[in-house]
Amino acid sequence: MKAILCSQYCGPDDLVLSEVPDPVPAANEAVIAIKSAALNFFDLLMIQGKYQIKPPFPFSPAAEVAGVIESVGAGVTDLKVGDRVVASCGHNGAREKIALPANSIVRIPDNLDFDRAAGIIIIYGTALHALEDRASLKPGETMAVLGAAGGTGLAACELGKLMGLKVIACASSDEKLEFARQHGAELGLNYARDDLKEGLRKLTGGKGVDIIFDPVGGSYAEASLRSIAWEGRFLVIGFAAGDIPKMPLNLALLKGCDIRGVFWGHWARLNPEKNRANLEKLVKWTAEGKISSHVDRTFPLAQTADALKVLAGRKAMGKVILHP
């Protein structure tokens, strides 16, 4: 089968389309013939050796896959050949087939296409965990979402609205803000043009924002923290800007606020049953149209480098999908 391989830490252009052996399912595993594989910003970091998870070489990027069960190993009773499914794999999704533990695979309904299904797991899983388990939210509170038109930001906008929050989208262009408004945001702030701290204070009538959802980091993190309300919650999601900010801890003291880490991957490993229930719920919501799992664009497997460059340039509004 064909696979995109990273054999040493490199940039997107150094990835190689190769032939590798087809996987064979071990006991309690199933092989998925991949129809769609979703990319995330951390794929760029992973191939460069800058991510906290470092798979052994050679590996493929892409941590989410959707497709059809091709074969099952001994002991697998709840999946059968031909089932339409979705799964999180951590890495190795940019290939034609993958063997995964059967208990990590979830069936999807016929009315949910593979592209949208592949994009559900990580961004919506992260946003749902952040809001349900880490944000201590109350309906009617305000939430500022940085990078609101990107994958995780868009998921936060949609789920925030579903959970009764007043969502303020923060992004680097009016086009991105309009897109976020179409997906749950009530208000918008262009931080490439307007001061983020003062803008958020103004949009909240001087009170400040109750929840800050930050997958961006960099200079925007401290500016947004300075706009947080008393006893607000700052959710650390990631660092798409590249720089990990060093926050002045006196701000946490003066604002009585919390800075809370959101590491969905580790939480999911520690809470597999709850994570699976979340994924099944998100699949259902997507099939029902309650969340969009919006696909920005798709690429054939051979153009994985081009797909990763879209993420690197922060050009995607929604998910970037590979077609093996």
C-alpha cells in the first residue's frame, strides 16, 4: 500500500510517498481501508520533532481516519467487514490502510460522509473536553475563542453556542470572523487590526471575558488574559503561533482567575470510556447537523506537503483532509 513517510525530522517537502506492507490485524484489532485522513497543526510539529509525542521512524502524519473495515482479528465481535467507521490513531493516518485496536473504532451512520467524519475526533473532542471538563462553564457566560476560524477554534464556537455560551470570535481577518459567525459566534474581534485586550473589555461592557479558549498562544495569550473577568478561566489548548507564552503570574492573582491546561490526548487515554462516549455523541451531533465538521479543502495523498503548507500558513478555515 501507499504511505507518506517521515523518516527523519523534516519539513513538508521532505516527506516521501512510499510503498509499505499492508497491515494484518492482530487479536482485538481491525484494519481500516482509509477513505479520508484529517490533518492538524500538530502534524507539522510532529514531523519537525517539535511535538511532545515523537513516534519512531518511519511514521506518517495524520491522527484521524475514516473509512471501511477491511478485516478483523481474533476476538473482534462488534465490528465486521464493510462497516463505515472513524478512529483516532495518533499518527500514521496518511496511508491507505491502518490496523487499530477495535475498541478505539466507532461506527458512523450512512448519512455522514467520510471527510466530515475524519475531522470530528480531535478538534471537537478537544473542545468538548475543554468545555465540559475544564471550563466550569455556566450558560450565559462569555467565551473568547482565539484562532476562531481554525479547526479547534471553529469547534469551540459551535460547541460553545450549543452549551449556551455567548461566543466572541477572535481572528486575524474579517473574512475569518464572518466565517466564525456562521458557525456559532455572536460577536467578533479582528486582532490583526484592533487591540485584543481593550477590544474584549469593550465587547463585555468592561466586565471581561469569563472563559478564554486559546489554541494560538504567542503574544495573543497574555493580551487576552489581561481582559479576563474576575474568577475567569483561561484554557490552554495549544500554540499555533509557534511561541509558548510566559504568563506573568501576578495576573492570576489580581484577577482571581485560573489558567487551566487542556491535554485531550492524555485525558482520553486515562478516560477511554468517557472519551468513546464523547466521540459517539459528536458523531451523532454531526450526522444530525448540530455541528458542521466543516471541511476547508481536500488533497490527494501525494499532495500531503501542499496540505500541510495550508496549515502552516494558517489559511484553513475548518479541516484539511487527505484522500489516500
